Amino acid sequence: MKSSNDFYNRVFKVVKQIPYGRVTSYGAIARYIGAPRSSRTVGYAMNASHGEQDVPAQRVVNRNGLLTGKHHFQGTNLMQQLLESEGIVVIDDKVQNFKKVYWDPNIELPAFKE
DNA sequence: CGGCTGACGTAAC
DNA sequence: TGTTACGCCAGCC
């Protein structure tokens, strides 16, 4: 197996492991699952995360801390509201103190374990 | 089977 | 330091 389906599965799994009040980037997840060049595909996988209620896609932003995928959410600023509800300061679709709330699975997590 | 698109990232200018 | 161009992998037409 280890096919595209697994790729999505890994992305979902990592995103689900994101702690409360923290955010991460697509590239970090991509690198963690073993696809450092598939950052774009990670975001694409997030598109399918809509079927996964346990996947806090709002905690996943780009390297700049910008809420690039907020447009894909139901509401116009639903993503921002969710992040602010977690204590994350979001101004102009940009995560403030991104360095503080940034959560890197490659650092926080020892290794990928199924 | 070929080509285009896309919630990104890095390099180059 | 800001902007532009390219690459990357997976999904869809």
C-alpha cells in the first residue's frame, strides 16, 4: 500500500497531533512524512481533510504564518476565528508570534510512529 | 498517456 | 529586502 492514500493518511495523522494553541507549516508536515518536496501536495491533502473532523486544518499555515487556506473554509474568516479561539493572535490573515506558536513535528515529535 | 492545477517552498534576480 | 521564476508530488480532465 504506501500509496497516495497513505500520503493523505500521514498528513491527517500529523495534523491531528498538533497541540492546542499551536500551528505548523505544510513544509514541516511534508518533511515529517518523508516528502520535503511535496509541500504543495500536503496542502492538497488538506483539501480532503474536510471529511476528517479530527483534522484541525486551521492550525496548518504556510511558512510565512499566513492563512493561505482560509479561503477554503466554510466561512470567510472561520479559520482566523478558530485560531483566535485557541489563543492564537491573527491579524490580517497572518499569525502573530508565529515563532512562538509554531509547532514543528520534526522537533517536537521524535519520529513517525504508526 | 499527456498536460494542467494546486491550502508551498526555495533559489535567483 | 521584495518580487519573480521554477520545482515538486499527487489528483483530475
